[in-house]
Amino acid sequence: MIYKWIVKQVQNGDKLLALLLDPDEYDDQSLKQILNEAGNTKTDLILVGGSLVSNPVAPFIQKIKENSEIPVLLFPGNLLQLSDNADGILFLSLISGRNPDLLIGNHVAAAPMIRNSGMEVISTGYILVENGRSTAVEYISNTRPVPSDKPDIAAATAIAGEMLGFKLIYLEAGSGAQYPVNPEMITEVKSKIKIPLVVGGGIRNAEDAKNILNAGADIIVVGNAVEKNTSLLKKIREFTKKPG
Ligand code: 1GP
């Protein structure tokens, strides 16, 4: 069970590193290369998905499975990105938004297929945070992000998500965000919830990652920056280790 393992690591004070792979961004060769780097750096999780993905997800996951032992979780931007060959799914509800399809509608449509697949389901309260410019996730989801200088709104949303039974809270600045979720907001949200906190979007370098982890993120997600510079995984990994 991936979720139980995540909780155990977090209780132990460890931080986890997740790599987001967008099927549109990798060919066979670059995929092997990044998976090799992910294996070497003991990356904990692979997420597959994106706001807008043109290539089918299932064969992409198949290739990941052929070249890596790291657990693969679906991170679906929409119903077309469902596939039954992942190890699990972040069953995301966009709780910062007021778009009913992304709060519950798509979930109803997807639930029977997901149940039949036997995949592990990790229900996730997904909170989109303003980050300096409009991102694909903001446009495609047709929702307004939480203002970056309103940590109390993010915290109230996260508390509600925990009360509703979500197993993870995910603070998302959006892929390619101008800047990542600000540390003050991360600290505020983390102080108000007991479930693990995931943070991603716009993390460009090791310094960003360090600030986010120090602020209280339990799981850090990187996508774009690692596509361009695979060695960044190794640098970020250093900060996820428990001190001492
Ligand atoms: C995961 O969408 C992010 O939360 C990934 O964002 O591609 O900017 O790292 P980047």
C-alpha cells in the first residue's frame, strides 16, 4: 500500500521526492535517461499526467514500468488520462475551485472503472495557488487560484479537505509557474493539518526545493525543471534526507 508507506515515511520525519512525467515531453531515449537518474537518486514516486496531454497515458506507463521499479501514480488532468496499469491514482478533487465537474462530477464518471482496475486510490484535496501568471491548470480547470498572500484561505481549504476525509493535501502552483507556492503558506497549511502535504509547481532549482521542504512540505513534486536538467533530482534529493 503506497499511502501507508507514505504516512510511515512522513511520521518518521522523512521527506519524499516525486517526479512528474508528462507523456508529451519524453521520447523513448529521454524517458530511459530520466528513469535511470530517478533510480540512481532513489526518487520515491512517479506521477504521470498534465493539464493537457496529447499522447496516450497507458503505453507511456507501460514503458515506465519496463524501465523502473518506482511506484507510478496517475495524476490525471482529465478523464482521458485514466489508465489501469498504474500502481495507484491521486484521485484529485480541486477543492480550491468551484467547478463542480472537478469537485465531484468527473469522479462519478471515473469511479467504476477505477474500482474495477484494482488500483490504489489516494483521495487528494488539490489546492491551486496563484503564482505570478496564469497557468495551464488555471485556464483549463476554469477556476480561480487562492491568492498567494492569503495563507489563511489555503489553510481553511486544507482543513476542510482533511475534515472531508482526503488523505493528502496538494498545494499546486501549476506546472511552469512563475514562482512556487510561498513558504509562509506552506508552513501555515502544514501547521493546521495532520495528513501529508504535497507541494509542486514552478520549482526550478535546489534552492526552491530546500525552501519548500524547510517550510513543511512532506512530498515535493518536480516536473519541468528536471526535464531540462536531470541532475537536479540528485541535488533536491539531498534536502529530503532527515538531518543527522
Ligand atoms: C506538479 O504541476 C507540478 O505539482 C509540476 O510543476 O512542471 O513546474 O515542476 P513543474
